[in-house]
Amino acid sequence: MQFKSPSLPELHAFLAVCQLGSFRQAAGVLFVTQAAVSRAVQRLEQRLECTLLDRTGPRVLPTARGREFQRLVEAHVAGLETAVSRFGPRPAKRRLRVSVVPTLATRWLVPRLGQFRALHPGIDIELRPFHHDEDFTRDDVDLWIDVKRPARAWPRGIRARYLTGREILPACTPALAAKLREPRDLLQATLLQHINFPGNWALWLRQAGGVDAEPVLGPGFDLGNNLIVAACAGMGVTVIQPLLIEAELESGQLVLPFAQAVNTGRGYYLCSRAALAENEAFAQFTRWLLDEAQAGTARLGLASRERSVRPKGGPRQPPGADGAPEGLQLNRP
């Protein structure tokens, strides 16, 4: 028996474009490239020897022949989907491949992934290696969480949305915090530095403490995680995003000796190819990440007020109108 019907990929591509009015959006829901959708529709048109889609307007619309063909095949394709879902194997889990700045992954994302898995058991999150100076051309990653540097623009075709982490604050052990009465006292302390961002200390001292003197920086570390470990060991005072030290603040290993946060103009951003925007797994993970960032910010505001330490009798910052310490800028996208 010779079959004249088109292949299912061709029919799926055609119907998805008809329903969404866009090759790009159809590619997102079908988990293929836009070029693959375009080629599948072209093969279908060649087989039927007619034009099925009008590509001239802002939205792709079926032609008269296309609408007729859509009516004839749509119900049958839906019937096939129903049959497979009823008698076939359970649907495969959806997978998102994510590349994350290492310290953020270890300290913030990974401890929360169990909660995401419980909420969305049908989506698997697979962490991929992080590349410094990422050019976003890799085909093994769906979503990046990367640092925004003011002097670097996001590449064309990449959608970037702020997540968290713009603000920095000094942090240290309670013993070191007891010696700090005002920001200028930090000039006499050992200032631990992130070697990729050596200007953080001068920025915080100038904007939060009104200190124009150039600080003498102490030991440097190439990873934020190592910087945090050094601060917990009492090696000195670090200046860091508070979200990375939530556990240490909660346990009391580290405290925030001064309440005022400073915006670095950087922060962590969700980056993806624009074509992935209609992917439901991507949309669910993105919404969850943004919700977690906002919830963490709220908790951090309370934690920073509770853990801000002054020596006995020393002044404390009055609370601001938002319930956080005066000057504390909460990370809101």
C-alpha cells in the first residue's frame, strides 16, 4: 500500500504555525529550530503543489487553500495525539539545560532545585558547565544565568532579564564586626577582595560610607565561594551580595556590620535565545526563579536588620519605610 499522506513532522509544523501565526513561536513549542519548521512547511507545500501559508504580513496566516487543508487534517492529528497519550508510554520529561555562575549555582540555585522539582516533576533541570566571557552561541544550553557587566552589551538575539544580585554589603564574623563602629574603620581592617571585581570596596566605601580614601585591599580570590569561606574563617571583611551568604547569616557565622547596600550596576541576569520564549518548561522555570529571587529579597531585608551588629552602645541604623535598614536597596527586577 502506498501512503500519500505527509509526514507527521510536516503536519505538526504546519498546524503549529497556523495556530500561533509565527515560525519562531512554532519552533519554541515543537522544540526545534525555526529553520526546521520552515523546511517542513516547504516540503508539505511542494508535496501538495500549493501555497498553504501567507508569509507577507506581520503574522503568518493560512491561505484559502491552507485553511481548507487545516480543517481537514487538524481533527485527525488531534485524534492521533489522543490515541498515543491513552495507549502509549508516559510522556518523557521535559529538560532544560542551564549554565549558571558557579558561586550562584552552589550557594543559591542548587539548594532550591528540590523545591522546583517537587512543584514541577515533569521538568528536569540539567546544569551545564559555565564559560567565562560567554558568547551565547552554544547549542548545549537553553538558559544562562550570567553576570551583567556595564561595559558589555547582550548579543543580538539574546533576551536578558534581571534576576537578582545588584547590591553589595560588607560581611564578616561577629568578632570582627564588634570592632567596626563606622565605615571608615574598614580602612584599618583586612579587606578580602574578589579579583574580578577589585573596585567593589572603593565603590561601597565611597557611596555608603562617604570615604574617598583608596582602600588597601587584602587577599584576593577568583571565586565568590572561596571569598565567603575566607570570611567565615575570620581572615577579614568581604563585600558581597547578601543573597550568597543567606545560610551564613542565618547561622550567625557572618553578620552585616553596616546596613546600607550599594548598587554595582551588575547583578545576575536570565539569558536565553528569544526563540525559546514560548517554551512552557522554560516559562515555568523562569517564573519560579523570579519568584524565588523576590522572596529571597524579602527574607534578606529582615535578616540584614536582625543580623546587623554594632558594639554595645554603638549606634544602629533606624529602619526605613519598607521595614529594611535605612539605605538598604532591595533587589527588585
